Amino acid sequence: MYPKISDLINALFGTHINLPIMSYGFFVALAFLVGAYLLYLEFIRKEKDGLIKATTKKITVGNPASAAELFISFAVSFFLGFKTAAAITDYQHFANDPQQFLFSAEGSVWVGLVVGILYTVYIWYDKDKHKLKKPVVKEILVRAHEQVWMIVLVAAIFGIIGAKIFDQLENWQAFLADPWGQLFSFSGLTFYGGLIIAGIAVVWYGEKHGIPWKPMADSFAPGLAIAYGIGRIGCQVAGDGDWGIVNHWAKPHWLNFLPDWLWRYNYPHNIINEGIPIPGCTGAHCMQLAHGVFPTPVYETSMMIIIFIILWSIRKKIKTPGVLFAIYLILSGTERFFIEHIRVDTTYNIFGHLITQAEIISPILVIIGIVGWIVLEKRAKREAAA
């Protein structure tokens, strides 16, 4: 596996570079970018169709920089200067373990102060240059597609919070043993936790800024599908533990056209150092699984690409707002429910049955999708007949 992007580059091109970019983080970032772009395209289309209308917003022009603005500018620029200086002078530490480096006390206070002061002075000067004797209140038109990056930021922040909360609930004993390490670890993110909490936050933001939740949810649906698939590529490339159960079965003859690793894989050099030592290997990641497992991230990526194609191809044909998102819930919930049967995951003992968190949530989402689809269609017919 390739814990860092530079590991993949070195394997492909025979180079020896060391970049501070973790593979899983890279693909998560890529997932957000692709999802944001698709959301942007869908917002523009729905604005043209009249399903989402622009809203007005009042802004004040000509005010000097506030104390809060100056404080935030200083704090952010100080931190960037503080860490950037250390990243340059101790690049190997930064590149080898960017997560540990980020949360360490390593940095340059003097560089942080210089950068912080200079940037804060610039913000004050820029605001002062445009200051008016009497600030003016203006009303501007705000379109939904102009708010995409703020919506994605809200989704990212609350998605990570939700993913961490649900992961701690799933791994409660590990959380009790090391609360700080578990909360601030970049690993251990539960997709459904992120989806639920981010969904609530995004709906709140949309309603507050004049974007109705049903057309917004439909706009999100295709991007959510492909973003999840891209994220699973990161799981596969890094070998982060999101793999399947041990595969003892022989590969069926009708699948002989597929490479063996798509049927059974032992994840050499996985990022979590799971398994047994690799003979002759030296370095930070020299472990592989003792027995081959189902490479479930590959299966999920393949299924989510299919779901994305379905959603993208029918999005213009569905006229009832909210229905496309209901279909997304049905398809993605079904996919996740069945993949759980061959996937390694923490289980709960419920009435003597071992059930994973996803096996509990995914059927609920399927039911919500089915009921939501029926209710939305019936309501649309009643409104059309009225």
C-alpha cells in the first residue's frame, strides 16, 4: 500500500521524494472538490429552471477593521508562520508525520509574530483605505452557486465532527482508553455519522440563506455518491483498515478475467501496520495481513460509480423536488447494507445478534428514502390537482 502520495509516486516512477501528503487525506480532499464542483453545476441548472431563486443580503461598506477581525487575522497568520518555519527547518519530521507535527509544539514564535503582525497591519491598512466617513448599507443579490464553497465548508466541518462522534460510539472502549488521541486522530471516520450531522447543518444553512432543502438535497445526491467512491479509493490506497473479512473461498471461474488482488488481498505496507512483518522490509510500514481479505473499498468504489451514473442520468427527468435524494438514500443504503456482510467492522450485541452500526443505519435510510419518495410524489400530485 501507499500511506503517502509520495510512496505511490516513488513506486510508479522510481523516485525518492518525500511529500507531507497522506494518501487518505488526499483522496478525501479530492472527494470534497469533486462533490463541490458537481453541486455548483447543479445549483446553476436549478437556478435556470427556477427551482432555486437568488436572495438579497444587506452588507455594510466603509467600516474600519473590527477588533475581532484583527484578532482572527493575527491568530491565523501567527499559526501559519509558526508552523511554516518549523516545516521548512525540520522538513523530514513534517513530511514523515504531518499529523503529529501539526499538533506538536514545534514552531518558531518569532516568525509567527512577524507574519502575524505584518498580515494584521495589512488588513487594518486595507480596511482603513476604503473607510467611509459614514458607512453605507447596500443590498446585494446572492445566488446559490455563489455559496457553494461556504456550504461545502459547513459540510466538511460538521461532517468530520459527526464522523468522529459516531466513530467514538462505535469504538467506545478505545475512546475511554485514549480520549485525546481518538478525538484528534485523522483516522476513524464513520461515513454515516458525517452524513447525518453534516446533513442537518447544511439544511440549517440552506434554509437560513434562502436555499430550499429539497432542491438542495437533490443537488447534493450525485456528488455525495461519487465523493464516497473517491474516499474509498483513499482507503484502498492507504490500507487504513477499511477492508473485508478473510476470504477463504476460491475465486470462481467466471471471475478469472479479474486480477487475483480484486478477489483476495493482504494489504502490504498498510498505514495502520496491521498483520505480520514483511520479510526483508525496513521502514515505517512493513506489515501485511496474514490472510487475504476481500478488498471491499474497491467494491464500494465500483458500486458508488454505478450509483453516481444512475443519479446523474436521471436527475433532469425527475420533476418532484426531493425525490432524487430519496433515490440516493435507497441505493446507497442498500449498497452499504450488503457490503457490511463481508466487511470488517465493530459490532454491537443486540438480542444475541452481532450487528454493525452501518447495518442498523443503512436499512433506516432505505426506509426513509422509500417513504420519502412516496410522500413527496403524493404531495406533488395533490398540489398539481389543486
